[in-house]
Amino acid sequence: METSFEINLDPVDMSYFVMRPLEIAEIKLPTVGIVSSRYGMRMHPITHRKEMHRGIDLVNERFSPLFAVCNGIVEKVGEDRYMGKYVILSTVWGEVYYAHCSKVLVKEGTFVSAGDIIALMGNTGRSTGVHLHFGVKEGENWLEPELLLSLSYISYAWRILEVKGLIWLR
């Protein structure tokens, strides 16, 4: 018995799926580091209360470079007692947050490309050690950053299957 896989899309859906992977393919990792805390409920290391962690924490050495994950505009640069020094990028995915930076290297209103160094990792604000807190917010909803970052790999796999003729778009 032969099995084949076909994806049938009308022209409107086709344009959506053709354009979206191109945007997804431009996603870069925010830094090199080890994930020390994932998105979701956790025991907060400072308050010792169970709280929602709306991002991921990546650990590395102080002053490690932090990269723009995709093209965008620097929406806000600031400092507060929780996030410390931070950068917020406005992107096709929503607002992308980089918190606890030791130094911010970009200015508000600046266009950044995927892979540009925008800040350096630090230990500012409410933090227990050097790390990047990386979060993604679309409107009022926080998204799971690891899912967004994994989309770049899904897009890559999709493209390989298409090039090898294993999927067809009509």
C-alpha cells in the first residue's frame, strides 16, 4: 500500500504559508547559554512563592553578547527594580524582552537585524545571578519563548522537505 502526503491550499492560504516561513527562518538565538529556568509556574528564587515565569532564563558569563532574535525596532530601553536594565524590541512576533542586562548597546527607535548585538548579559534588577531573562509578549498575552525559537528549526525542516520533493504545494 502506497502512502503519499499532500498539502492542498487555496491561493489565499498559500500566500500566508509561503510568506510566514521566510519570516520564521530569520529567527536567531538570543544568546549562548544554559537554560536555568523555563516558561511556566515555578518557585521564585527570591520571593520563594509559586509564580508564573513569563520567559526563559539563560545563564552565561557577565558581558556575554545578547542578539536580536529577529528584525525589529527598539521600542524601549530602560531600567527598573525588577527587570534591571532592559531592551524591548517590536517585531512581527510582538514585543521581545531582554532583561537584567549589564549594558544596553542600542537606542530607542533604532532598526535592528536578526543577529545584531543589542546588549550585554548582566545581573541587574531583581536577579540572583548573571543571566538573560528572555520573554515574548503579543498584545496582552505572554508566549512561550522556546516554542518561538523552535519555529526556526521547523521552518528549516519544512524547506528541506519541499526542496527534496517530499511535500507538494498546489
